[in-house]
Amino acid sequence: MSKEKERLSNTRLLAYGFPAAPLSFLWIPIILWIPAYYTQELGLSLTATGLVFLAARLWDGISDPVVGGLSDRIQTRLGRRKPWMLFGAGFLVVASYFLQVPPATATLSYLAISLICFYTFWTVVQIPHMAWAADLSPDYRERGRIVGFRSFGSMIGILAASMLPVIFLGDDAEPASVLRLYANVLVFLLPIAVIVAIVAVPEPNHPSRTAVTWRDVFSTMAKNKPFRLFLLAFFLWDTALALFEVPMLFVVERSLQLPGAFPKLLAIDYICAIIFTPFTVVMASRFGKHRMFACSGLLFATGCIVIALIPAGNFMLAAVGYAIVGLSISGFWAIPTSMVADAADIGQLSGGGDQTGLYMAAFNLVWKVAMATGVAIGLPLLDVLGFDATAGASNEGLALFSLKIVGNLLPVALLIPAAVILWKYPLTEAKHKRVRQRIEETLD
């Protein structure tokens, strides 16, 4: 197949990437606003809330592989991935609304049930959408381009989530009002985005696939060394990101003493990520996805150190620190799922069949567990170190410094080993090309 035929039009890739906007839109409330709202405004324990987030994520250990495996195996007139996205979108909207607009009497049980439903239907939409990228092209660089369009959609969604409170509610918006705004926007945005993608992007033609047993799939996945190394590095990277973002609202308002500046700094963060994403995609194609992702981690660590050293009350230096972090975040969004798709080809060559959805499920599970781990470590550690999250509470000494420990120093400790693993990652473009050639030979 020629490169011209393999290369999809920008219009179709924009449509493919459209659902990433509302899916990533959810990232801001789930990481930055919901933990703070349930602890600060509803009075739930920091430690208990962190453990509930971890438990809800572990539930995905069941839902993720089920959805991924079924989306690989079930073929419909709409294709393998589209029916799942269409089905999950409606339920995700409902679950998201209940999570973001809780009653004033919401308990830990309410939070737990809402989170489990939310994560389940997020999985039903997200995993097939990620696996769809690998279906659209087998080429190393074209996959990077496809994922780049999806990451652009993700950045737009996150930027919208960071800017909407400022535009519609002002700098002093209450968390309850912000979360209600998010819930109302998602009601309209997610269904429209999924329908556009389903209609505008044709289902790719797949060669006939040999049926394999679940045992064969999991056996080849467990033996897939590049995939194992990637998951370890990604877990460290993503846990660092969660540790950075979970206390970010507290860091800005209480450690940096910049009340009302959180939405602005968040916007700066993701504007820089959007601007840098095309450069990240180009550099990943030129020098290797793994090395660009490693460099992104080191840049993220640099941003964390800069923020930790900023004196209180200095908005301009804070803007510089969060801009550096934003540049690094482009690597987190633009590269990983393309690396997963490449690693899945190793599994296919080893007799595991075309199971990209299941690989994406494993990746998605690690992603969610890492985010939950950041919450489960970060919030209880703040609690142990004496930080009081309640509105108007006074924190001094170690209690105040704990925000820098959790939000800045711990991420650096995780990002450095992640960068080392990624730099030595064995699946290069040349090796992947040989893998694809052998796969095509077996299909002929």
C-alpha cells in the first residue's frame, strides 16, 4: 500500500479526534476539582476520599479488559469500535452529571457509586476510540500523526475546561458552580462529537483475522517486553502527573498565595501544550517516540522544580513554571497510545492475534490506576503531614510545605526513572517496520 493511500485526510482525522475533546474535558473536573470539592466543600476526609478514588479505579481492572477484548472480537455493520462509543456516550453523560452535581448531603458511598459508574462508561467510550487509531493505519509515523490529531482534540477539551469557568463564572467562581457548568457542557458536547466521528470516518477494511483464545492473548501480552517496559514507564509518568495535579488548586491558592489565579495558570498550562503538540509529533517521528516522551518527562520535572522555588505572590514566575509543565504535557497526550499500538503489533506477530483493543485496555487500566495512585498517595500524605483542606483553614510550616512535597518533589522522583526507561526503550521505528513486514507476510 502506498503512503498516499495510507495517509488519511486532515478532515477525517479532525473528525476522528473530535471525541477526544469531551473525553479529556472530563480530566479537569475528575483530577482538579472533584477531590477538592468533596473534601473542602462537602467535608469528606482526605484519606477516605483518596482511598475511594483508588478503589473505583481498581474496578477498571474488570471493565477495561472486558471492553477492550469485546471491541476486538465483535464485528457489526458499524464496525468494531463505533457501537461501543455510541452506546457508552449517553450513559457517560448521565454518570458524569451525578458525579459533578452531587447533593449537599453526599456521602462517601455516593462518591464511590458515582465514580464506579463514571469510570465504567468512560472506559466504554475511550478504549474503542484509542484502539480505532491503530485500526486506521499500521504505519509507525502515520499512527503518530493520527494520535497527534486526537491529542490536539484532547488539548482543546482541556483548554476549554480550564477557560470556561473564567469566561462564564469569573475568577472567584465557587467549585459547585464550576462543576455544574462542566456537567451541562458535556451533555451537549459528547454525543455530538461521537456522532460526527462515526459518520465522517469510514470503517477501515481489515484482513481476515485468525481467532485466538483468551489464554493465548494474555500469554503473548505478558511476554511482550516492550509493552511491559512502556507500561512501567507510563505508570511512573502518570502517577507523577496525578501527584502534581491533585493538589494544584491548593498549591496555587495557599502555597503560592495567588487566590483566583488557578484557572488562568491552568489555561497557560494547556495553551502551551496545544501550541507544542505539532512540534512534539514531528520530533517523535524524527527521533523516536520513546525518546521524545523521555524528554517530555525531563521537561516536566524541570517545571516542577521551578514551581517549587517560586516565591509566594509572584504570578509571572508561576506562569513561567506552569508554561514549562504545559510544554511537557504535550508529550503525555501525543505519544503514548501510538506506542501502545506499535507494541500490540509485537503481540500479533507472536500469535496473540489482532488485539489492539485489549492492549489499549491494559494501557487505560494503568493510566487510571496511576491517576488513582496519585490521589491515594497525595491526599492521605497531605493529611499525615498536617495540611487542613477546609476553606479558610490556616496552614504553616510542614503543613504548608507538604503541598510542595506532594505536588512538586514527589513527581520529580518518579519522572527521572521513567525517562531512563523510555530512553532505552527497544521498539524503534526500524524494528517496528520489520515487525509489520512479517505480519503482512503472514496475512498474504
